[in-house]
Amino acid sequence: MTLTVGELSESGLLARIFPRLDRSASVLLGPGDDAAVVAAPDGRVVVSIDTLVQDRDFRLRWPNGYASTGYDVGWKAAAQNLSDINAMGAVATSLVVSLTLPAATPVSWAEGVAEGLNAAIRELGATDCSVAGGDLSGGSEIVVTVAVMGTLQGRNPVLRSGARAGDTVALAGTVGHAAAGWAVLESTVPTVPPVPPAPPVPPASPVPAADAGLAADAGLAAVVGLFCRPRPPLAAGPAAARAGATAMLDVSDGLTRDAGRLAGASGVSLDLDPSALQRLAAPLAGTAALLGADPLDWVLGGGEDHGLLCTFPAGVTLPDGFTAIGSVMPGAVSTPPVTIAGSAADAVGWDHFAV
Amino acid sequence: MTLTVGELSESGLLARIFPRLDRSASVLLGPGDDAAVVAAPDGRVVVSIDTLVQDRDFRLRWPNGYASTGYDVGWKAAAQNLSDINAMGAVATSLVVSLTLPAATPVSWAEGVAEGLNAAIRELGATDCSVAGGDLSGGSEIVVTVAVMGTLQGRNPVLRSGARAGDTVALAGTVGHAAAGWAVLESTVPTVPPVPPAPPVPPASPVPAADAGLAADAGLAAVVGLFCRPRPPLAAGPAAARAGATAMLDVSDGLTRDAGRLAGASGVSLDLDPSALQRLAAPLAGTAALLGADPLDWVLGGGEDHGLLCTFPAGVTLPDGFTAIGSVMPGAVSTPPVTIAGSAADAVGWDHFAV
């Protein structure tokens, strides 16, 4: 018999979750009171909130047979929130988590969420961060909401609105891999070899380079792994801020759509370099061929890798992990917000409510 | 035709939500970037998270015919989170909100959530607070999660663990009214007169006294109103901290259960005064008679009024809004955590997963 959360009291379930969570020095008072207390050393706190919903953001059983684990969902919930702090040029200090779980949810699945949250924080390099508190609710479907806090370490936040004509457009991390992974999961192509329980994260290099290993094909397991457990480049955001980045956001809804948001907020146009886009698409060619897809569609339209899109003043040496992918052009009513070698890029990407 | 959220884009829905939200000075950078920036003037931030789930915490149509509005749910989501900050002796600075909405949700209902959030912040007196950001998701049922941040204004947080034998046990706000309101909603007794769209909040007195108007019967509409739109006494938490409170928590799961938590964390026993409990139950007598219930069950077992349970050193003049309801006794293995005139109080209260 599988033990379910409905068979435990709330305190019984919490007693299984807390031991799976590390505690960072930023968390001055952890779970157990009505609220936690977290350090905000420069007198400001950066905050964001993000939610994963069963059958929208993940499936317990995908068409291709893969079963999203609690570990996957906990990892992804942490990663996408850590990415929002990264995109401000800040460093995460804590997460608070709300879990809504049907009574039939296996306790082991809920324990996996805690383990995935904790592993993502640790393995992605958010060493100042830990889970400071949380909330449990019953519901008819699984909903995992994480709010994340961070510190700017005395710097100004990097906004979407600061890009200027002449700036270089650069990317850290990957784009399109998660979209390719999603396409595999939604296909009838089984994930072979099986997705490993935790992705290997290079311990030495804190910033995965945007084009690291792009010559090699990413492979099915890798793209599915990146969809399930994204790897935002958490050292890249603060590095970009220190290097003088003029604007930044994380690519969560697709490169074209998110580039359009940056362009709109800054009153400019972003022109992307087709050869750079081709290099970003190259490692997805094998998966695309298997599914009859165009890897460039994934690069331009796919979100959820949580790479960083950034603009830097021309001539700045790009920080480790960033690759130039275009340049900022003056905005004009007649200019599309995002172009590829001067031609309008279609605005494709994810909308939570649009059919 | 009712316009539904499924007919709007995410940005279209946000464009209807943002104008309904005020902005406080604590929010240094509001919605529009990957994260918000909030002031944390003493270098620390107090944080909590809480969730309301459709058909668990509220119903769109109750057995007695009442329909929970978006305004109700937004108000309650804000109020229960503001109460957690209050219970630490802190002052709220910002909320971030995640809304999970089925596509068929009327846009007006979602707008109501924003209006209710904003109204609760303003009318409960959280003048330093506003909504700093949020997230929208699709889902099969409505889930509203709020994370709240606050400032300790240089004080130490008041924990659950500081009560000492000899302390006075005191309460601010009400207990049992929300439970009575819930019982009405779950009954076949219609709410007459209709629940007003917004509860009258006394503008002059920031701390509703625990026994204000207890001589009068609260009435059906009032208890339903307090369940739907609780009124935590937000000035009482900081006032208690300034007065030297030794322990504090908000009564969200029932007086007996929450008193037991404070007793357990402090290693003491709380002995409650039966005459004080009777005074708390008196305004619920009329509703209880109508439903064939015992109002003391609501006082002892009902949560969600979000009153404050607090212990003060003996001899301290209780701050405005607090009423003495018992005293702290030495803890011992043989002593129940909560007694009423020396006899064990049954541990009743709300558990999210227990059947």
C-alpha cells in the first residue's frame, strides 16, 4: 500500500518535509512560527512568485510514458523562481512554498517535492538560499507555488527598460531545449535512455555557457531533463549587473516574446543574428528530425529553459557565459519589436489562457 | 454574455487587475519586471505564505445559497497573510499573489480578487503595504496564494516559544465568529439580511477590542461577513511586541489547537478562564440557537477569525484591544497543554488533510 497525504495529519506531513530541507545563513528564523525572518542586508528585498499546476505545467503521466516526479516539480518550482531573482541581477536568499495536494497524493511524491526544491537550490549554486517556510492545503489537483526573495547586494536592479540603441544583445544559458523536451514528452517517442533522477550539474563552472556543447546533439534524455529540471545560469545575472548590463529578463515564455517585452519596455527594437540563432538550434536538430519539427521554432518560441536575455553597452566584454546574439536598434512605430536580420520575427510563445 | 478569463490574454487580464491595486511607499519597484523590490528598512524581512482553495476554503455557491465573490476571496487571502505578519509583532510591507483560474472564471470575479486584496490592505490599516507583483496560471479549480512580507521595525520577532509560567494569556480580536459564519453557510439558513459587499470597518480605532460589542448578538450577516472577510487586529501585534509580549500567534486553526501549539513551543500549559470563554461565546448564542450548536465549540475549535493569542508578563498593562483570558502554568508531562479552569480542553480544530 502506498501511504498517501490524506492518511497523515498536516503536522505529520510537515515532519517528513522539514528534514529534507537545508537551512542557509540568510534564514534568520525558519519554519515553526507564523512567519519566517530572512536577512535583507542592503535594506531591500527582491521578490517574485511563480506557480506550477498539474496538467498545465507538468503531467503525472505524459503521452510518451514519462511520469513527472515530485522531485522534478520541486526542482522546477525552485529553478523558475531562482531565475526571476537572477534576472534582476540579484542573489536568492530564501523560498517560501505552498503545496496544494489531493488526498490521494503519495507521501513519497510530496517528499520528492521537498528534495527537488532543496537539490535545485544547492546544485544550481544558490548557496545563500534555503526554504524558510511554507503552507499545505488540500485540493483536487496539485499546485505548487513558490515565492522567492533575494538581495541586490547594494547594486541597482537591472530592469527590462534600460536597453539603448547600439547595445549588444546577449544570452546566457540555453533556449529551446525545454520546448524540445516538452515536444518529446507530448509525443509517442519514449525517453530513451531514461531520464536520470537528477541532472549532472557541472560543479566547477558556476555559469553554463550559452553555447557549451552546442556542437553536440543534446539528445532526447537531455532535453526532457532540461524541461523537467531547468538549469538557469544563476551566476550570470549578478555578473551581468556588475558588467553594466542595461536591461535583462529571463526567457520563460519564448525568445521572441520575451525579447519583445524587453524591446517594448525599453522603447527599442532588438535585431537578432540568424547565424547565432542557428547555433542555438544546432543541438536540437536530432530531436527535431525525430519529431518532424523545426528546431528554430523551439529556439524562438520555447520558454522554460530560463536563460537570461541581456543587453550590454557596445564594447563591453561580455561576462562568462554570455554569447552575443544580436543588437539593439532604435525603436519606431514602423519597426517590429523583434527582427531577425531586419525582418519581423513572428511573436510566438506561451500564454496561460490563450487557446 | 459574461466575459471569461479564457477569452483574454494573460497581459489583457493583468491590464484589468493592475489599475485596481494601490501602491505603497514600501514597494520600491512594482509589477512589470521579473521581480519586485520592496523596502526592508531594518535589514530583515518577515515572510509567510498562505493559500485558499476552491471547495476547501470557500465555495462559489454555499449550501445556504451564498456565493463567495472574488472580492471575498481576495480580502480573505490578504487578511490571513497580514495576520501572520501581525502575529510576529511586525508590520506588512507587501504582498505577492498567484492566481490559478479556470478558463471559465468570469473576468469580473478575477477583478474582484484584486479589489478585495486592495480593500483588505487599506481597510484593515496595513498602510505601508501593497501588492508588489503576481503570477497568473490556468487550472481546473481556483487557487489563490499570497506571500506576504513585513518589517519588524527594529524589534525582535515575538515567537511562540517565549511564554513563561505566571504570564497572563490575552486575546485581541474575535474567536469563533468565522466558525459560526461557516456553519451558517453550510446550513440551509439563508443569510438574511444579505451579506454587504464590504464590511463596515471602524476607521478611527485601529485595534478592534476583543470584547467590543460582545453584549450584543453578532447576528447571521455579521458572522458570515467575518468568515468571508476576516478582520485581524493589525495594530495589536506591534502593540503587543512593544508592551513586552513573551509569546504570540494568530488563532487560525482554533483557540484550543493554537493555544496548544504556543504551550508546546514554550514548554508550558495554558489555563483558560471559563468566564472569559463564556464572554467570547455570548455574541454567538443567537446563531448557535438557530443551528442547534454550542457557541463554546466555535470559540474553542473555530479558526479563521485571525485573532491574536498572546502572553504577557504578569502585571503588564495589556495594550488596547487585548483582554485577559487565562494564565500560563508550568508545563509537566502529566499536564495537558491547554486546560479550562484546570480541566483538559479537548484538542479540536482544523486539519487540512484529516477526514
